Amino acid sequence: MHKGIVLLKRRPGMSREAFREWFMGPHLDFSRNRPEVLRYTGSFTVGEGPGSPFVNGEPAFDIVSEIWCKDLEAIQQAYAGLHRAGGPSDTLAHAGTRIAFIAEEQVIFDKTK
């Protein structure tokens, strides 16, 4: 399994609520419509992690999002399609910081099953 992982920080002056509303609303259509995307997850920041304090009450990132695809070719096709459809441009209209990369999943352990 390969994932497209994106770290986002909302643009200055945008509330967490407005950012979440945008992300969970119209922004999801970009990935929802890509046939290569098998799963989409988003993890919103809710608290500080050990050794990673918020600066002035703000997390470094507001969300870690992941689009899951079956292999590297599929994630590359998905990213190309998302780019053509304007997904990154839409993101940059709402986010001050966007860091995107492709990762290959390695399940270390899974106690959920």
C-alpha cells in the first residue's frame, strides 16, 4: 500500500473551525472523485505531543491527511489527477503551509484486529 501524505497548517487568520469545515466539505471532492484513491483519512490536531509544544498555542500542523492507493503507480496517477483538477491550488487558498509526500506503508503492528 502506498499513501499520499499531506501536512497542512491553516492560513493565518483562519479559525480552526473554518479550516475543518472547508477540509471536510468541498475539498474532499478532489480525492473522492479519483478512482485510484481507495481510502482517505484525516487526523486533526487536538493536543500537544510529548516534546512538541505548541508555539503561542498553535500546533505546527492542523491536519495530517492520507490518501491510500494500491501501489506507487496508482498514487502517482492520483497526484497527477489531483494537480490537474486544482486540488493543490485549492489547498493553498486555505492553508499557509502544505507539505506533501508519498510513502510506502509498513505495518509494524496492528492491535485493532
